[in-house]
Amino acid sequence: MRDQVRKKLKNAPLCFSFFNDENFEEMVKLAHDYGATHIEIKDLPFKYNDFLPDNSDPYPNWSQSSIGIFRLCPPQKVAEFIPKNIVEENQKYIDNKMSILRKYGLKACLSGCEPLWLPEQVYRKYPHWRGVQCELGRIASKPYFTPSIDEAEVCELYQESIRDICRRWPEFDMFTFWTNDCGSGISWSTYSYPGPNGPSKHRLRNPGERIAGWLKSLRRGVEDAGATALVNVGSFSFPPGELASVRAELGEDLYFNGVNANEKRIIGGSASLTNTIDSNTCSVKGITPPKSFAESYYDIINSGDNTLKSIRLDNSHVETACEIMKNIILDSPETSRSVTVVKALYTSVVNIFGKEAAESMIKVWDLTDEVFHAIDQIRQKGLGNNFALCLTTARWLHRPLVLHPELLSSSEKSYYENYLFTKASDQPDNNLCFILGKHIFIGDGIVWSVRWGLQETIDSLGKICTNIAKEINAAKSTAVKEKLQLCHDRYSTLSCFLETAKNAIMYQHALSITNHIRYSANPLDYDDNIQYDQRALQLRRIARAEVDNCTELSNILDNNANNILYLAHSIEKQNVFLYGPDIVNGINNKINVMLDHWQEYEEAYPTSKEYEYEPPQLQEYEKAEQQTKQSLLLNKSFYSPKGGVYSQNNILGTKKYKNSHKTAFVNSESPKLS
């Protein structure tokens, strides 16, 4: 197969990238067999809050596993600030990967983030190194600064570091660094998160000279090692004027966003069949729709140019990807793109699930495209897929839906609280929709639009599961039946995840409007005289739906979570982006906490009243309470950016507050309420 792929590509470079390190050598062998010339090396072992000495809040975890070259080969002046044991661990990690690449005769592309932030102690010792402040303030509790590439001494540090990398690992022949994001940044860029900033004396320097000067120092480091490598920097945050000034200074051998000064492009198309932590699959393995992969793969194989093509895979899609790639490569060159893709998909599904199940599974793949399209419609710039990040960084799968989250005990929060992605604060995050430092899903229009968008997506997933269940019952082969069952469990899990998202959003909205008193008769009740408090009915209905949903999810994942989800390999390695292997315990804890607090709905908002009209004294109480709430809404001292748009504890009060004030208004002669 390798020779056929290389012939199709006309010997253009082809890079394979893998989502994680599971079965790395097997994946490298697969890449070799399917025509790879390069493997992307883009991650270091993730250590949550344990990389650099002053890392004490969540923000740096965006880049905690990204490759910063000082983390691999720190220059002498920087080495004292980066723990030696972690540098050695990183070097050993790359050593192991390179030994496998050498075995198959493959080169490597290094992808990292630079200039990457350094500990504050560095700048206290070398103050002239302090460059741009780079952090996204709403999710950071301290400032972070990157080294100033305007300083010749800093450029020499980069030259030294990349020289040592090329000497130790000559397989690297391309370096790409992402910047102005994820803890990296360049001084005086227009779109840096804290705004344009940097060393005052360099403010008016031509940005093209600044960036090109840094890239030239990197290239000199490559040359010092006697190596040859392309150097490229990428970013979404340079406006056209800055981009033009950078390109003008690059020359032929340096690249920005894959293009040099002569508009020569080195990076071509890509095809992806993988799940990531922020993808539409929400960390569920093996259900990315393959049609777009097949179309993209056809395009890169038949492009005819010499740019670097890339294929991104994870181990849960290996069988599907190999079948599709093989069938496209072996198809007649005279066949059109659309026919080749359809034939490849059909042949692949027959080979994976059997001819009997082929029609149903093709329909499953088509419905998966619809599901992903629907999820893509509910997005917010800067967050990408909202639900994947909400489910992980806000711990929706483990956080209980309760009336008074601010009153939960430490033991009731202990299994999830440390994994909320939020900056350090004395005030807890009680608002479920406070995500990565901002409030989302606020207001009737947004909530109900999202609710029904999610419901339609969940309904489509239900159709998918019905189709697969039919084929499970009909399957004669045990192997096929097991494949179908795993497929069914994965789609069912995604459905439960989106149900949790829907319930969390609706529940938070219901909490936010509890200050509006809503009594009415149950339209299905024969006795209209019973007046229901609709607040209790709404909150309890959503909470019950989530308890039932979590019970189903727990049953699906029990003893099989690792085959369904991407999880941390141990409890100690779980983090804000990944649940641990004890995910089911957390789900069951959530159910128990919710049920332990179930009676609070009745205590706060009695389900029914025996009086058609409230006693005059109680009417006065309700009126005074409403006026108090309105005054609190206007009092900015009660604004809580962490606990919600307005802190529920302040506005709604606790049971104790309400009962004590009710007693003051309703005297002993008032009619007794049930």
C-alpha cells in the first residue's frame, strides 16, 4: 500500500498526527504503510498544575502539554527555573518516540507554542527579558509574560535551544509554532488577550522585523546543528497590515501561516478522523462521521502539488480509516470523486460490519453527519464546541443540580470541585453556566433555542441507536455483534452527555427566574382549587430528568468506560479537560447528592396551597419580598461574577431567611397554611 500512496502523492510529504499516545508504535507502522514521510510530535506528558514552579492556577493548563522548546532543551540561563526532573522526563519521552520513527525511516514535525510564558522568577533576575503579557484574564488569577523576542539575548536563547534539539533529534525537519494563544505571545500584537502591550522601548518597532528576526535566530540554531529544517509560525490574531509587514521580511526560507514572502505555500490539505477533548464527540470514542474524512482524503491524495499533507487519526478510528484509505487508493483513477467516496464508504462498512448490516450502518453514518451539523449550530466564538468544554471544565457530568449549590458541604463537592476550570477566588462557582470565566446560555431566547436544538440532536441519536440495536439482534457473528454493541454504547453515551447539557442549561435558567412567583392550577388536575407553585414543578421536573439520565449513563459506562471514553489513565492524572477512570463513581455521587437535597424544593416552594387566595398578611410579605429582591438587583455590591449574574444566595436567600421574615408578616391570627 505504501508504494501506491507515494505514487499517488507524486512523492509529496505526508504527515500523520495522532490524538494520543495509545499504541504509538502500531499507529506509526500504520502511518508508514499508508505512505507517511513524517509524524507530528506536538505534545508532552500532561501534568496538571505541575510543570513550572509558580503554576498555581488553571490558566497555564491550556499549554501544559504543548511543546515549548525551553521545556525540552532549556538554555543554561533558563535551566535553573525549569525543574530538571521534568526536563529529563520530557527528553526521555521524545527519545522513545524518535526510536520508533527511526525504525520505520520516518521524519518528524515539531508543533509547539512559542514564545511561551516563563515563570515570574525569570524576569525578576533578567528584567529586560520581560515581553508581552499574554494570559486570558477571565481564567487567570495572575499575569503571565513571555520572553521578549525584541531582545538579542532572548533570540540567542532560542537559537541555543533549537540547536540542542536538532542535535539530539535530527529527525525534526520542520518546526511550527502557534503564537498569541495558549500562554504564548508576541509583543505589541494587535490581538493579544490583554490588549496590545510589551516593552515600551520596542513599541514602534516594525512587527515584521520583530518576528522575522526571531525566526532567523531559530533558523541559525538549526544551521548550527548542521541540520536542515523549515521554520514556520502560525496565528489567527494578526490583522492584514501586520501580516503583510511580517511576510515582507521573511524571505524564501521562513514561513508565517505556512506561506513565505513569495507567497509559496508549504502546508496543504488535511483529512481528520479523530476525537479531541473539545470536539463534537465530547470525548466519546469512535463516532466521528467518516464521509468528510473520505472526501478530504481523496482531495489530498489527488492534489498533485508538493505541499505537506496531513492525516489526523486516533486509535478508536483505525479500522474505519484504514478501510476508507485503502478503498480510495485502490479505486480506478478514472472514477469521479463523488463515486469513489460513495464506493469507499460502502465497501468499508461491509468489511467492518458485514453485508447484512451495511445499509443500516451507512444510514447511521449519514445521521451522524446530521448530528454533528446540529451541534455545530450551537456555538460561541472563543469556546468552539460549547458542550464538550462545559461537560469537562465545568464538570457538568459530576455537578449536582440542587436548589442551593452554595450550601453544599465540602464533602458533597470534593469529588469535582478541584477540577472546575476557574481562577482562584474566595467565592465558589455556583452558576452552572459560568464557563471559562464567562456567562453563557443566558435569557429565555437563548435557553429555549439551545434546548430545542439539543433535543432534536438527541432525537437523531435515538434513531441511530434504534438502527444499531436492530442490527445487533440480527447479527449472526459474535465479533460483529460486539462491534455493534460498542458502537451502540458510544452513541448512547453521547446522547446522555447532551441530555446532561440540556438539563444543566434549563436548570440554571429555572434557578435564575425563581424570584418570579408563579402559582397556577395543574391543568390535568380535576380540582382547580389546588394551586401549584410552578417553580418547584419546573425545577423538580428537570432534576428528575437528570437523575434518570445519569442512572442510564452510569449503567452504560459501568465496567466499560475506557472503551467508550477518553479518560485519564489514573485518578491522579485526571484534570480539568479529562475525567478519571472513576467517572462512574462521580456520576453516582451526583445522583446521591441530588436526592439528599430533594426535599428542599418542597420547603422553598410548596407544591400546592389549600387557599385560592393568600391571606392579606402573606400578600404583604410577598410584596415586600419582591421589593427587596428588586433593590438587590439594583445594588451592585451584590453582583457576583462567579456565582451567577446575581448571587442566588443574596437574592433568594436561604430557607432560614425566608421563614424568619414570613413569621414577622403573618401573625398568629392569620389563617394557617398547609
